[in-house]
Amino acid sequence: MPRATRRTLAATAAALAAASSSTTMAGARLADRSRVVKARGSRRDKYGHAIEGGAYRGRLGANHDGDEGSSANAAPEVVHAPQERALRNPHRTVREQRESTLRGTAQSAVAEESEGAEREGYEAPERFSRRLSSQLTGCCYNYQSYAAADMCALYGQDCESGETPSHDSGDESCEQEGLSFIGISFSVNTASGNPYSYQLCDQFPMENIIDRNYDYVMSMDEDGWLVGGGYKSFDYSGKMPYIDSSHTELLRIGSLDANKGGTTIDQVYEAMNSVSFAPFSVFPEYVKGGGGHHSGDNDGDGGVPSGDATLVVSIVDEYGDDDSYSGYESFLDSLFSAMYSVSAGSCMDDHDTDPHVSMSRGMKFKSSYHAQQYAYNANLEVAVWQAMYPKGVPIGSSGYASFPAGSGSSNKQYVGYGNLYFFFDRANITKAFRPNRDLSDTESYYATLYMSSDTSGYYSDTTSIGFDYAGSGSGDGDSDYEHNPYSWKATNAMHDMTDGWDLPPNCNQEGETFFGIPLSRKSDSNLQSSSTFQNQFNFENIVDRNYTYITSFGTNHGWLVGEAIGNSAGSIVDKDTAHIPLFYTGTTNPDMGGMSLANLIKVGKRIDFGTLYVKPAFVFIDDSGHIKLQFEMDPNSALAYLYDNLCKELGIAWNYDTPYNKEGVYTNCAMHAAGDRAKYGCGPEGSGVGGFCPQMTVAYSPRFHSEDAAAAYLDSCNNYVDYWRSLYPSGVAVGTNDFCSEGGCLGLFLNRYDLFNVFKPDLGGSWVEYGESTMPPTMSPAPTWTGGCDEPHNFHLDRCFRKRTRPKASAVVWDSLGAVGQFTLFLLVFMSVTLAVSVFLARARKRRWKGESYLAFLMRDAQRKSKKKKKKLKRRKVKGNRDLEEAMLGDDEKSRKSSRSSRSRSKSRSRSKSRSRREEGEEDAKSSRSSKSAKSSRSRSKSRSRSKSRTRSKDKDQEDDPAPRQQLV
């Protein structure tokens, strides 16, 4: 066929496809040519024409996603071998490499022109209602032959030098630091906090010194307030739903691995049980701010500084008669001696810790004025406590608790006052150690003062602060500052979660809620409460469980892909929270500028997106010192198009771009602009000014043995990433057989810890996935595939789900009985069956033939009963005929027949009497045995005569009653 003819046919086919696109359904998708690509080994035919991807759509001239002028129609340049060698040149910058390859072609110029046209022209809301389900499968084709190290260079990251915060312990024999300690707990259980928090402190209402309503505070790290009761799962702020972990350390035990210089738990218990101590009184000093500043979010940009909030306390020294040392000093001396006697490790501190209570980290205030106001109000509360307890107070409670948490009611014990606790980690108390005596009368009075008395007088009398709380600001000296919300930028979406957010305009509360891809799974080293959302990636291969390279972590969190129970570093034992955050929606409190959770779900259900494919690129350590797994940023993938749609529908109004969605609900607290697009994201195909950069955080602030150890760790991780890249050259849609079986689902997270709602691609429905349980689809659009509910693609929609899973009436009745009713019915059936079996066995033992089996007797007995039933039916039938014959006779015949029968009966009686008199003599001569038989025969004859007389009297009564006259017709 001539080439011109082929071109004419191709143009005709393209025109027909464009003409038919207006009449096809929204769920229609382009032809999947992945098998052709796999067979040919290329995405282009022998003439160099694209057969798949963005270049193919651009060649056809069809706009399948409904967004004219989009960069998706620009044909991406496929990187060939010569360009690969150029990009691998380490002496060229990423910008030069990008300009020489991706931007240095005619096709890239066309793409730039189309992007300019989009910026200049107006895009109607109906235009950007994209049909993302029409996207082809797969992603990330341009860099399939690149290794993880090469991808790291392309993204401008350092994966080789190992220049990270390293191990800085002064004791070389301590190979691993740890966070376990002995201390005093200030945990409280409040109505606004986590319901599982301990109530171990009745003396200090810690919730009075925190700003839960965000009157002064703008944002904090993902943990939020560490005191005051913790957080609920559905808190508006989206903070981690931890229990209250407020405490003060007395002695840092450190690592629990004896092979690396640590001390085992058994050694700690043995030492503490050998030490005797009296109840210690605690005196509150003041609340201070500052410190921290571990985040690089605001380096050099004049933004809001971040810091920590701390309650400083002191242990009251009490001296006995002629004592040179206080009771607390004597206790510390005895404790160190006991720890050394049990061969405590070198990682234990050789001095006590300055008593303090960490309240919050990474905290940012709205302004320096707000920081001062918070410090004043918090310290005014501390002044009230000082007035209530002028000489300190023993900490404790009159309630009950189980240690460790969740150990059950069998381990519940009275809390008491003056206890010391062993903390495996900040949120996990494993054992309580009681003092050697009860409280004195004075100590008992103050210990129960707040809970048992009216303390309003102390609050009304305390109107000023009588101590110096200088330094309780934000840690930025005396400089004045104020948060400027209009300095917000789109790159704030790539945020350090160990620091507070910089909020956009009209947003009064932070939030950690986001759309993302769940990647967590169960494994032997994780908590059993972890859920399995994918089985394509085993992240255990990129973590250092044996601490070969890593010594400790800069936060209380260890490996975010699931921390092991009993880990020697003493990190918080979290379940696997692996995920890829895609779009941060902010707070779910509408009164503070956010969007409610229900409205977020409504908008998510209407977004039509294709199957989400992801592809690992490399493991690196970011500027904040966190280990992250970077995924490829493909601006033409379904994940990128989904990000574009989320920005268009839920992004904040910014730079003259406003969001639009059919629900008419919006938020001011999203961390993404309405005009942001995936093409502005990170990587060689992005401009680096947007918020799209798919990453997964592996761990926060790890500390390595050395730079060489850090480099070796990264090299080991990226070797395994190379295996993933070879295994999934075009990416993979993650999922399992039980969760998102077709792969590529989107999740709505309440926080990093809790996945709440899941959305299937192609408008396939949604369901609630929370707390290790799955609920059926809640609310979804009408079927989007032809064929209605008979089409398998529509099975998960609400309408089809209810139709196909309609419960049977018997099942409904059975469920309505409840557990008690079901058990009662079962017991009744069981008793009936056992009674029937018992009756049968008793009958069989009595009537069974010799040598006959129970089964044979059962068959014979059943046949005999059936024969008896047949005889009874025959008798009833004959009796009915006699009655009919008698009814058909006349009255005269009846009287004659009755008189003849009476005469015959009288004659028979006279004959029987004479015969009996003749036989009397013979009967006298017989033996006593025959007399007995005669008596029995006479008794039988008497019974027969009585029965006959009753019959005759009955017949006579029937004769007296006039019978109705009947005729035989």
C-alpha cells in the first residue's frame, strides 16, 4: 500500500475517532496497546509513529481528557542511548541536562507553546472536568533504563556522600542510643483527649496550659500537644491519635540491647526493686518556649520561627534529722549503685536528668505577640499551682490502671501516689514502682486537694505571676515577628512533618488530613494491628532493623514502615504507616477555614481518575535529615492528572486561580494552590515550583555511625530499588486480593496513622476502611459502564452492591434473634435431638431381636408403624360404611332387629347359668391352681358382661332418640 494512502486512511480514522468521541460514554478509554509495546520492545512503530502514550494522543489530535491546551497532548521525548550517556555525565548540571534533552527538541517547543496558550486563555469549569479513566495503563516510560543512582542525580539529590547527622556519643562503647527511661508521669484523661489515656496525675490539670483551640498557636509537628490528654482519632487537627505521654525523666536508661552497650529490661527491674524510696514531691516552676529549630522550612526567608514548649519542674529536697543529703539525692546514689551492680550498659546516662515536661515540638505562633500572650496565660496557671502546693505535692491518682496499656483488666492495679515508672518509650509504661511508705496526713491533703475540694478560690486570688518566666517566648530573642499568610508558596506542600506548617490566608487551624496512596502491610516485625494494603513492595528490605548503620533517631518515632515490639532503641511502637501523600487538605473544621470530612468524601467520589501507577526511583536523605523513598514524577500519568484535578477542585484561591467543584464546597487550608499542576513538580520533567513530588517517608532524623555508614546504607537501599525498577518497568498499581484487588486506589487519610476512606479508579465506588474493618460502599454515582449492574465493573457501586448482596429473609430473622436467642434456639434443638435419640435407644433395647442391629430395628420398627397406620385407616373406612347402611334402613326393621337380639341374649344367659350350676361340683374337686384360674376367668367374664351391659344401655339410648328420616334416592 502506498505511504500516501496509508496516511489518508490514518487521517480518516483519526477524524472518525474524534467525531465519535462526542457520543461515547464518559467511561470509555483508549485502546490498551501495552501488549503491542511489549512485543515490539518500543512505543513506536517501524515508521517512528507513537502507538501509546502522550505522543500517540498528540498524533491523533484527539483531546480525550477534555482539557484543551494541556501539556498532556505534547509528545514527550523518549530518552535514547546517546542522551542517556549525556545525562549520566556527572559534570553537567541537572538544568543543562534537561535543556539539552527534554527541552531541546521541536516537540518540546510545541509543548511550551501549548502551556503558554493555557496560561493566557480562560479555562471554563466544564473543560477541566477531566475523564481521567481514559488514561492508558502504566507510567514512567522515559527513564526505564536508568538506575536508582542516576535517577537520584537527575532529581538533584545526594545519594552517595553520606553527609548526614552522624553518631556523636562521647562513649565509644555505646554503639546505639535509646529513649527508655525511669521517670514520673503527669498523664491525664480528659474529655477532649484520647479516651485511652492514663489518669496518673490528679494534682496538675495539664489541659489548662495548652492551646487546644489555636487561640495563639498556628501549628505544631504531627504529634501536637504531648500533654493534656492526647488526641482523638477524628480530631480536627489530624494529629497522631496518641495517648497522653506527659512525663519527666529522672534517669535515661537508653538502649535496651546489651550487645550494643545497652541495659535489658530485666536488669532495670532488678535494680529498681532493690531500691527503697519515699514519695517525692514535685514543684512546678514555669512554662518556657524556645529550643528546637530543627526544621529548615524557614532558613533565610524571614518566616515564623519554630520551637518547643516545656514545663520546668523540680523535685523537692527533703532532709531528715542530721542528714547531709536529701532524700532525692540519696535515692539517686542508691539507684546508680543498683544499676552498676546489675551490670548496666554504657549507654545509660551517668547523671540524672534535669526534670522537665516536654509539651510540644516544632511549634509556631501566629506572631510574637501571640507567643507572649500564650506564655503569660500558661504561667498564670502555673502560679495558681504554686499557690495550691507551696511545698510541692506527690504525683499520683486514686484510680486504677493496667501496665502496659492494653494488657487487660487482669493486670489492673491501684495507682496510688508517689510512684516511679519505667517508660519503654514515651507513650508506653511497662511497670510501676511503689514508694516504701504511704503519704503523711499533710501530703495526703495536698495530693487530693484539686480533686476533692473547691479550688476556685485559688484561681480568683491569683491575679499576677510572682516568678520570672523570661525566655518563655518563641526562642527568637526579643525580635518581633508576625506570620504573613500571603508569603505562602506552593512548595510548602513538600513539608517537614517534624515542624509546624505555614498556613495560607484565611486558615486559622492546621490539619494533617490528606489524599494519598496507602502502602502499609503486615509483617513479622510490625504490630499485628497493621493492615495490608499492598503486596508489591516489601519495605523491610530498606530498613535497618539490626542497627548496622543507624544508631538512633532524632525523634521518638523509629521506622515509619512499622516499628518492632521491643525494639532496642526505645522508639514508639507504631504500626506500619507507609503511604505516599498526594494532596494535603488541611483541617476538617469548617469554622476554622477548613472543609468537613463529609464534604471531602463527596468531592472525592466525583473525581474520575484512572488506575494509579507508581514506580520507585531512589532512596535519599532530604535537607531535613529524613530518609525518604522517591517515586518517579511523571506529569503525563494518571497520578499526575489526579493531582491536577484535586488542585482545580480543592486547591486554595491563589494568583488569580480559583477552585471549582460541582459540590460547591471549598477550603482555605489546603496546602496546594488551585493553579498548581503536576508539571510544576519535582524531577527532570517538572519545573520545581509546585507541590507535586510523590515521596514516602521511611524514618525521621536517623543518626548514623558515620558518613561511611550512611553512604553504605543508601547504597544498599538503592540496590534493592534497582530490583523494583526492573520488576515494574512501567510502574505498578498497588493492592491486594482483599484490598483494591484491581489496584490503583486512592485513600483519604485522617492522619498518617488512620486511613478512613478508599476510592476506586474509573468511578468504581468507594468504601470506608477504618480501624482494620471494611464497610460496604457508602455513596457513589450511578453505574458508569454500559450494562448496568450486570457489568462486573459496576459491582462495587452502591446501587449494584445492595442489589447483589440483598440478605435472605432467614438470615435477617437469624440475626434478629441476637446471641442469646440464637444460643437458646440451638440449645432447644440440641435437647430435642438428644431426647429423641434416648427414646429410640430405650425402645430398641426392649424390642430388638437377638442379634439385630440398631439400624435394622429402626427400619423394621418404621415399617411396622406404617402397617398399623394402614390398618387404622381401613377400620375407619369400614365403620363409616356400616353407619351408612344402618342409616339407610327403616325404623320397623330396626325395632325387629333389636327385639331378636335381646331375646337371643336372654336365652344365652339362662343356658350359661344352668351349665355353671352343673359344673360347680366338678370345680370343688379340682386343685387350688384351677380355682385360681376359675376366679380369673370369672373376673374376665364379669368384665365382659359389664362391657356388654354398657353397650346395650348405649344402644337403648340410641333407640329412644328418634332418628331423622332418610330416603334412598
